[in-house]
Amino acid sequence: MIFRRRARMLRWLVCGRLGPVWMWKALLLFVAIGFAGQLLGVIFNKSSVQSAGRSIFSSPDAQGPSLGSCQPHTHIMFLKTHKTASSTVLNMLYRFGDERDLRFALPLGYQLGYPLPFNAHRVKGYRGPRAVEFHIMGNHMRFNKAETEKVMPADTFYFSIIRDPVALAESSFAYYKEVAPAFRKAKSLGDFADDPKKYYDPRLRNNHYARNLLLFDFGMDHNANFSVALAQRAEAMIRRTFKLILVSEYFDQSMILLRHALCWPLDAVVSFSLNARQQKPSVIGGMSGSWVGKAAAAAGVGARVVRSQAKMLTNVTEEQREKLRQWNALDWHLYKSFNRTFWDEINRFGHSQMEQEVALLRMRREDLARVCLRDGGKPVESHRIRDKNIRPYQSGLVKILGYELQLGLDNATRTACLKMIRPEIQYKDVLDAKQFPRALPAQPQPGQQNPGLMVAAGGSLLRQDSSRTGERLVGGEAGGRTVEEGERDWDGSRLMRRNLTLLRGQEKGR
């Protein structure tokens, strides 16, 4: 009996002492395994972003549905109209030509002599009618067919993009409020719409932004009194030259038509909205469901964050909208006519096929946004973008949004993604440097500033060559947005008030 009790006590002592040791060892082993799993997970997650990025631009999805045996167009003229999503289209042309080393008909400054009618000598490197092969032309100009044909080859594909004149007027008023005298005098767009002739003087510079802006960009008399015969002649002149007119309210459908017309791969027409202003998603023409609207919603853009001043100044009643259509009657005729033609093209294309290809385009855009952009592609205000070289230029009453690149991308993917979000002015500078390489200028002495250069948003250099080109940058290319009191950069540093760009306090004077 005594021996049994001692045996039980011994077993209790052994289990009591040894049991916890093995338990601690097992616990430590599990902790080690868990830590190793987390560490490997971080590594694999990081590498998965890179591997996804490396493969996404070379995946079969990049080509899109087969286009048959056609050959891609490489001689292209895009008439870049104002406030029509044309900056996004120009980015596509820039990317396509840049990746294939095509030659651009670049301006001496940033516009091809606008608002004067285009002259071939505005093109940098022009040496006479078709002496040099230019592949792509797309910067702002007032169209002049005869002069354009001196620059571009005979087989050039001409296309442009239009927008509802009322929506265009709202955007123009927000952008050019301080540029166009007619807008500057009016208290609001509604005030202007009620009596345009009270504010509009056709003799004043930059007032073309306030009436029939589309017709002006196409190179015709935007101040002519409306008549059906005149409007039809203008329409016929456009149809004779331009093989495709896109509609910004149906941007994705426009990209599918453009892709098939140019015989381009799908990725060439996939884009992120550039030069977009901070506002409510538009409901005109069904745009509220577009990716642009979704991106704005994802960014929290809406009534909660819209600048109240801009919203108040551009709000119009339905009656005032009708007055704006009457004031822009020539543009309204063009819009209605080419909108009908646009849907005729879609009918011939096939609605079912169009729906399928639009769905593929949007899916591809979302995939690229997931790889390229932080926070799934949420647009951000310019001063919150850490890389100053991709900050969009600021103009007018509203903030222009941009993007931040995803972290951890390999070099090749980062380069491809960067091209998709690089603002127009900075991209033009990159192409100019590539096409016209030159030795770097001597560095100025400390405290000196190169008098021929000025700093633009994104840290790029704008060449003040207006004396040479005769052009002035206005609106989206000048004017600038005044920094709000107390506004700060992404890292908390104070931003100084300056008309051209958002500058850090400590960089003032550099």
C-alpha cells in the first residue's frame, strides 16, 4: 500500500515537472512557425505585387479581342478640343508613340500657336512641307487644314472629341473664370447664361472660351449668327476631314471605336482619367456610372468635398441650361449631329459586341489600377502626391486630381505605370527631350535663377518662349490655382501662395 502511494506521488512529480517543459517547448515551436509564416507572407506579398506587375503588361489581356489582319495606324492627327477629356486621349497617343519611338509634331512651347490659327512653323523641327516624317500630332491648336497637311502625311487618320455644350460651358467657366473677360465679369455661370451679351465682347482676347468653343477649335467663325445652313456647312467641313468624332459622355464606347479604327491593342486605349477636376460625378449622358465617376466617388469627391465656391458659381437651372444651348447654338448643332453619327457607328459595330468589349476595357483598367496605383486608383489632390514630377497642373476654381504609384513595383512596371499617369505638360517635356536631345545647360550660380525657365506643377520646367512662339499659356496651361490659406504639402510643410504652382515654403526663391 505504501509502495503504491509512493508510485503515484512519483508519477505526479514527474508529470508536474516535465509536463510544463514539453508544453513550453511545443509553444515556442508554434510561435516560431507563426513568426516565420508572417515573415514569408510579407515577402511573398511584396513579390506578388512585383510579379503581377511584371506580367500584367505582357499578358494576353493586353492585346484584347482579335482585330484580324489589319495594321496599326501610325500617322495620326488628333484635334485636342478643350474640356472634353482630350488630355486623357492625348496621354494614350503619347504612350503609343513613346513606346514605338514615333516622331511627334510637338509645339515650340506647349500649344501649337493657340488661339491663333495653326501654322506649320509652330511645329518644332519642321523644315518644309513633309520634309520630315511626323507620325502623331495632338497638342492644342486652332485647326487649319491646309497648314496641318504640310506637316502630316497624306494617309493621316484625323479624329477629335466633342462634349455637350452645357457641360462644356460649366467646365470652361470653372477653368477660365479668371482668363475669359466674359466669365470674369459674371457673378456665376447662371448669371452669364441669363444675359450673355451683357458680358460678352467678341473683340476681347480669350473670350472665345465663352461661346461655341468647339467650333472655334475646329477653326471656324464661332461668333457667326446661327442659321441651319451655316451649321450644316460647318458640319460638312468637319466630316470631310475627320474620320471619327468621339463623344466624351460615352468615353469607354469611344475608346472601343477608336481602337478598331486605329487597329491598336487594348492596352493602348486603356487609361486613367487625367486633368479631372474635383467635383460631383457627372450625370449627363450616363457618365455617373463610368469609371471616372466611380473614381471620383472612391476619392470621396462629392457634395462633402466640392469647393463650395466653384459649385455655387457653376450651378445652373434647366432654363439656364437651355439658354446656354441657344448661346452655343452652333456647338449644339455639331453635338447633336455627331452624337447621332456616333450611335450609328455603334449600331454598325453591334451593341452586343460593344458591351462585351467595354466590359473587357473596364476590367483591364481596374486590373492596371490595382497594380499601378495606390489605394486601388483613388485620385488625390496635387499637393498630396509625394512625387512632385507627376503632380498635375492647377488651374481655375477647382482642384485638379492626380495619382500616386503603387509601392514595390519593379522598374519596367513602374515605367509603364508612370506613363499612364504622367500629366500632359510633364510628358510633353519628356518627349521633347527624347526627340531633341541636347547637352545640359550650365548650372546657374547659387541664388541665381535661369531667366528662361519657370517651375510648373510637378517640378518640370516650363520654357518661357512666348516671344519666340507668340503664344501664351492660359487656363489648363497657365493661370494656376491660388493656394488656400494654411494649405500644406503631403509631409506637412506649408505651401506658399503662387499663381503658377504649389511650392513648399522652404523652396521659395529657388
